[in-house]
Amino acid sequence: MFIYEHECGFFLLSMITEYKGYFVSIEFSEADKIFFGKITGIRSLISYEGENADEILEDFHSAVDDNLEMCESENIEPEKAYKGSFNVRIFPELHKKTVISAMANQESLNSFV
């Protein structure tokens, strides 16, 4: 759990939780006296809020369940959070050295990293 001051001058209480493979950051706005958050690791914006811990967790679970039900009813594959790919920007020289090292070990760059 993290507590930090937001640029707008209010404090945020933040924690991370998981439900059915989806991860979220739940924050608390002291100024608004409300918990809020969104699912992380997917492109879709799925958000939720509540006035206390029970409400925020209930709304988060409902948002995930609603999204999964909608995907099923529309025969859409639901987005998976953190499916194992990410882009990393590095200096070209480090990129070259990493590829050479991978090749020397007879590995792909992905396997090497």
C-alpha cells in the first residue's frame, strides 16, 4: 500500500489487487472521499469506484464480470492482462551487443532477454 501526495494537492492511498487474472490499482482521493481505479495491462478502459473498501472491490469484480460476460455474448476473446509481450527502448549499441550475445549462445533475442 502506498500513500503519496497528488499534484492537485490531495493525498492518494494506492494498492494493487487481482481478480480473475486482471490487476488493478485502487486509489483513494481524500479530496473527493472516494476510491477509484482502472484495470491495468489491457487497452480497454474499465474503471470502477466506491465510497469504501467493500464498494470498490464489489464494483471492480462487477466490472470484470460484466466485461467477461459481454465478450462471451459477442463471441469476442477477452483481453488478457500482461500476456507476455512488451516493448523496450534501449540504446542502439546495447541492442547490437544483446543480439550478438544471444547469437553467440544460439538463442533468439526473446529467449536471451
